Amino acid sequence: MNLRHISARVLSSVIKDGQSLTQALDTALQPIESPKDSAFIQALCYGVIRQYHRLDYILQQLLDKPLRNKDSDIKMLLIIGLFQLHYMRVKPHAAVSETVSAAKKKSWAKSLINGVLRQFIREQEALNQQADQQSSACYSHPSWLIHHITTDWPDHALKLFQENNKQAPMALRVNLAKNSRDGYLDLLAEQAIAAHTLPFSDTAIVLNQAVTVDKLPGFSAGLVSVQDTAAQLAASLLDVHAHHSVLDLCAAPGGKTAAILERNTDSVSLLAVDIDEQRLDRVRENLQRLNLQATLLAGDATDPDSWLENQLFDRILVDAPCSATGVIRRHPDIKVLRRESDIDALRLIQQKILKAAWKRLKPGGILLYATCSILKQENENQIEDFLKHHADASEIRINATWGIQRKFGRQVLTGDFDMDGFYYAKLLKT
């Protein structure tokens, strides 16, 4: 079993066929029994996707002519070889020989791979200097995304590119119904798991090094969940009180749903809605592990009338579908799969959901709009436009020590306090 050959198949599924990296890896890793082999494949695939735009540019300089579309597996093997030589602690001769052997029966490809990788070893300094002069290769981002990030955040763009290309830290949400944050820190210390806290969150713990969930004390008993700190902020921002009715739109996989209920275990009625019935299974599984209760419903958030009676809610969370540009470090395939045209389409869906949700909010109620995006089109511009067209809406300013206060809402940029990129706006129905 050649691990590089398997990795090349995974990468081809993403780059050529448009499959998500998570799905492609899930399929590829199922028959593999060795945890060490699985970890190697995963690290290789994530690393290549993170640096894909740079590696692809360098490969183009090394090839006399582009490879045919049907030879995408060979292209991926070449890029895997380049990644190992440049980013991994693999001896050059081992990286070359293992990558060549992964070509298996394609004898013509073996000599090509050998020649290209050995040429890179000889010329890598000049090739890297050349890549640094081309923005997409330099930052390993698509050109359209570089333009949007540089336009929206000129003073933060370089840091954002760097953060997007890092591996995200593992953050935990402590279930306050069962333990305190400091109490759970003690449990981690007993297991020699190093971690730190953040001053603005009473639930968040960030691990110094990621571990598998079976290593987390009390995970199966619901003492803790894996959730980025920025996403955890939603539960407190929504400001749910006893006996409130809550509508959680676009709820899957259920992290925010659970966080809301953990703070209000007995007295809140919560309806969690997602358009995908299968994704609701994830919500169901999370709630069962945590022993929490909510009503789950499959429905289109742009059209509540099709699945809901004339019910109004005290609190509504709109966890809007978005470009996910704030979570690229967790899902680096976003840089490969997302297209610039997607942004306008997503913005229209966000508009429709906001308008539809607003009709379901009680007077005096609060709607919290959230995205895991760093693009202003989906965030502050979206809320500014909404407020212009809704005289009965006013913004509740979010005063906090995290994020950046905007004209409307508050923005977390990727990497701030170890958090993912996130946006929140809090609206009151007057």
C-alpha cells in the first residue's frame, strides 16, 4: 500500500472533481487500519491543499507542457513530491523514490516524476524566489480572494494570508451545566494535556496541542465539546433568558444549538432548523451526547412559511450560509473550491434568510446574525443594507474586548486570540 498513491487519489478528487477534502479523506481512510498511516495521509493532503497555489505555480515552471486532464493523478503525485521536498522533513532521495514508486504501472510517469523532482532539488532557491514575485503563489491563495481580502482589510491582509495557511488550534467548549471551565482545566491537567483560557469567555479552552476526542476527559459524558472560541460567542451574545422561545436557523452541525441549551438547560424551548435532513443527524447526535433537548426540523430558512405556523420567537440565531473565508485554516480546500461568483449568490441567500427570519421575531426580540466570513459584503455591508430597509430594526452595539468594532456589527479576524474569522451583528426589533 503506497500512502502517496492514496493521497494523490484524494487530492485528485478535490482538485479535479470538486469534492470536499473532508469527504474525500473519509472515503480514502475507511479501509486503512493503521492510525499512523491515516495521520500521514491526512497531514500530506491538508498540507498540499494549504500550499496548492504555490506548488502548482512551481510545477508549471518545471513542466515543458501541461499534463493531460486524465493524468491528474500524476500531477498530484508531482505536487506531493514538491510538498515533501519543500515543507516536510523527508530526506530528498526518499521523497523522490517513494513518489516515483507511487506512479505504479505508468512507466512514462516515473521518469517524468524523477526528472521534475530532481530538477526542483537543484533549482529550488531560484524557483521559490520566482514564486514570491507572483501574488497567488506567494500567498498561496486564489487571485480573486487576495483582491477581496486586500481591499477589505489592507492593514491586516498579510497576517490573514499567513493565518489561513496555518493549522488551526483545537478549542473546547466546557458544558457549564456539568462543570466550570476551571474545573475542566483541572481534569485536563490530570491527563497532562496543556491548555490555556481566554479572558472574555467562561466556556472556552484552547489546547496547546490537538488530541483525539477519546483523550478528552468526560467527552462521551458530555462534559465538553470541540468548538472554536469565536463560534462559542454566539450563545452569550444571543442573551437568552428563562422561558424564551429560540429559533436556530441553519443549525447543523449543532455546536451553537448545544451551547445555547447548555446555558439554559431547563426553561428554554428551541427549534433547530437546517435545510439538509442528513446534516440534522449530526445535530441529533450532538444533543444526545450532551443530554439536551430541542425540536429539530428540516426546512428552507428562506421560506419559513412552508414549514412553520404563525409562530414568533423571542430570540433568533441566523447562522447564515457564507463563503467560510474565516475558517480556511480548518478547511483549506475553500481556497480551491470556492469561486468569486459564489459570494454574490451567497449574499442573496443571506438577504432572503434575514428578511424571512425578521418576520418571525417578536417585538422586543433579538436576532443575532452570524457568519464565519471575513468579507464585508457578507457582513457589515449586509447588515447596513438590512437596516436601511427595516425601520423596525435597530442595532445593539456589541461592546467587547475581542474583535474589531465596525460601523455595523463586530468582526473577528482569523488568528485573533487563536480564533477563527467570525462576524456578529445583534439586532433589536423595536
